Amino acid sequence: MKVVSEIDVSPALYFRHLCNVMIKDIKKQTNKNVTMKDLIEGYTYERVISAKKMSTTIKISIGPLIENKYFITTYETKDTKGQYYYDFSEADDKYYVTYGEETNYKAETVGTYFGNLKKKFKAKVIEQNALKNIDLTVEYIKNHKDE
């Protein structure tokens, strides 16, 4: 899935926001202090998610990144591998972000088959949600510029 949206904040602000979100998550998960430079060079950590007596570990890799231009994250669990990215551009004095994501299942099962089928049927809704998330992120950035 890939969507393109015009944004009314600079790619530098959006990129910094994405990095700050990841830096906070890394601190919470690993208690390590990392910098934007660490992310740009490439950084990998593990995140544990627990729910109802079950837990799973996600291996998350950020970057390498191109500052203010390209942000990519890959993730892997025992069953899935995926990635999402943001690609920033400028044309006619306007800023744009292209957001893309892809998830692949390591093994084909009945569950993954139906999961893929469900994604195909809901592709438009997934794209609309991605565009809405971009809009919400832009609003957040505008409201928290000074932080």
C-alpha cells in the first residue's frame, strides 16, 4: 500500500517528529538513550507486547535514514515481516509525503490467507486511514512545534 499526501509542515519537522517517536519508544523498551544520529546510521531494538497472558517480541530496525528525506522502519515477529516508510518531496513550493507499508507472512496458513484476503477487501479503508494518520500527525506537529 502506498499513498501520497500534501503536508503543510516542512519535511524536517515531520522527519524529526518520526525520530522523536522512535527515540521515546527505544528509551521505554530498552532504557537506552539514542540520538537522531543513531537512527540515521541505523538502529535495531526489540519491543515486547503483552496481552491476556500472551506476549510477542518484535524486532524493529530503523534506517539507515536520509535526514529530512527518507524514513524507513522494518519489523519482524516469529510470523511476520514488514516495513513502512516515509519519502518526503517538494514540488511547486509544496511539501509532500509518500507513505508506504508492506507486511508479509513467513508461512502461509489459513489465518494468514484470510488476513491477506481481508486486506485486499479493505484496501481503500486502509489507504484512507493512512491519509488520516498523516493529517493527524501534521496537526500534532503544528501544535507541538516548541517542544
